Amino acid sequence: MIFYITLLIILCPKSIARAEKKFYTHYSSLCNYSTAIVKDPMVAEDIVQNLFIQLWHTQKLEEISYIEPYLLRATKFKSIDYLRTKNYL
């Protein structure tokens, strides 16, 4: 796993820097938003982290024009999906 991450950093450092900036810019507000829905800050952090991982793996993070509304909507739906899997809805 460390080799894979190191290889990514070597091959596309600008892409990683942009993704990292987006992550740190929006992470806190997305966690707060998800926490308001799922009522568990640890679960909310997992939801937001998994969202960014999914976007990174599908390489959609670079393609999204309006990142904030997209991330808010995706966080909302991921949080609701979590509640559905736990039969809270």
C-alpha cells in the first residue's frame, strides 16, 4: 500500500496536491453536516473519508466543476444510505 501511494505521488504530484487541498478545505464542514444527519461524529468522519476515496479512485475529483454543492449532496446521500443500512430510516 505504501508503495502504491508513493508511486502516485511520484507520477502525479500536482493532482494529489489539488485533491489534498479539496479534502482539507471541505473535510470539516462535510463532517459536521454528516454528523447532523447520522448523530455520530466517528461514523460521519468515515462517511466523508470514504466519499473522498471513492472520488479519488474514480478520478471524478478533477472533473467536478462545482465541488462544494457536489460534495454536500454526496455527503447527504451517503449519510442517508448509512442510516438505511442500519435500519434507522
